[in-house]
Amino acid sequence: MKKILLVLFSLTVLFAGEGLPVLTLPTFAQDGYMPSSPVYKEKGITFSYASWYKATNYTSIVTELGDVTFGFKGLMSSDLEIRGEVPTDEPIGLTQYYNSTVFLNKNWNLNDKWTLNTGASLINEKLFIAGSWGGTVDMKIIRNFNVNSRVMLGVENIGWMSTLSNVATNIPARYYFGSDFILFDFLILSMQAGVNNDIDPYLRAGIRYFHPVFELTYSHDTMLKVHHFGADLKWDKFRIGYGQYLHSQGIGSPMMFSFGMVF
């Protein structure tokens, strides 16, 4: 199992050093790593898909029901080489890595100035014949100054995982402060700054242009070292999203697609 776990270590390096990739990969292709958005989400269901990195398929299904959001995210990496403790060893076989989560988020409007957002995720992880389970919680408190600006303080991915054989995968917890601003009634600027469990600092920022027919988005996450460009086309009750991801660490430039329908 030690040789198998070397594959898991390789995966965490591949995903910028943060374990449990379904917790860090974007839910919607067009949103990417946009820190947050004060724009109300329409009630509906969205399916997203990407062929991620090498032989990795990623899927998310999300339902928005006003103040409640729930869904599923799953990732499968195939044809992973099993190697010995020496990096130059020839592979002794192939295996697969599977990571999934079901999640539920709820917005609580405390009054006209304060909003509380809470979330919980149930996580499953499998590598070769080993498997583990766990869970995380998210929470952020939002102070609304007016319809165009707000600030927030929050935590995400705080939780626990059982051991995968004899080692538990790191949970990508973050502690942050953020803000949103709407400019000229068609631009949203969002920023988030914080640290992870190792007290490594990060910055996540994004800008969104919105229009009744389409939206354009750019976002960046310094910890994941990825730039994202997204677009969302609105046609009647349908929504079609596209996301292009550019990784500065040279691990590819995958594309992600979303298809949604509003109720």
C-alpha cells in the first residue's frame, strides 16, 4: 500500500498541493474561481463536465432553489502509474483514483444588513482497494452596506477525513476575508484574501461583466496557481457556460462546459 499511496501524493501535487480535488475544483464552468457574487442565482439545475488533466473526468450537478443549493461533484482519474519509492522505478501497474462529494448550502438573511451562509459536504475517496469517508463545513458572515457593496469573513472546508489505508488526505481548509463591489450596474469586482491550514497566504480575485443575454468572467487563485476565463450565454430558460483554465505550473489548459435550465 505504500507504493499506492505514492500515487495519492502525486495527485495532491498535481492539484497544487491541496488534497480532495472535488472541494477545490469549480462548480460552474463560467464561474471558475470567482470568490463570491452578490447577484442572485436563478432557481434551476446545472450540469458541468470537464476532461481534467491526464485521464481525469470531472462532473458536477447543482440545483439552486432560492436560498438553498445542493448537488454532487465527482472526479475519476484513470491509468495512474504505481511506482516504487525510487522515482526512476518502472511502474508496476495501474490504478484509479476516485473523489466525490454531496453538498448542501443555505443562506440565512438575518436582517437587511447581515447574511449568514452555511454549508456542509459529505466526502468519499478511493484509491486502488482503499477507501475513506469524511465531511466538511463552510460558514461565512456577510455585512451588506448597500446593494452595491459588502464585506465578509469566513471559513471553508473545515472538517475531518478517515485514513486512506494508514494516511488521511489533507483537507484544503481556508480562512479568509473578502469583499464584493458592483460598478456601473454591469461589473462585479470580488476579492478574497486568507490563509490555509499551514498558514500559507493566498489571494483569490475575479471580475464579472453581466448582461441580460450573456456574462463574461475572469478569476485567479494564487494558491491553485490558475487563471480562468469564462462565459455564460442565456437563451430563454437555458444557460450554456464555458470555462478555460490556464495553469502556471504547466499541468495543462483544460476546458469545462456547463448546461443549465432555470425553473
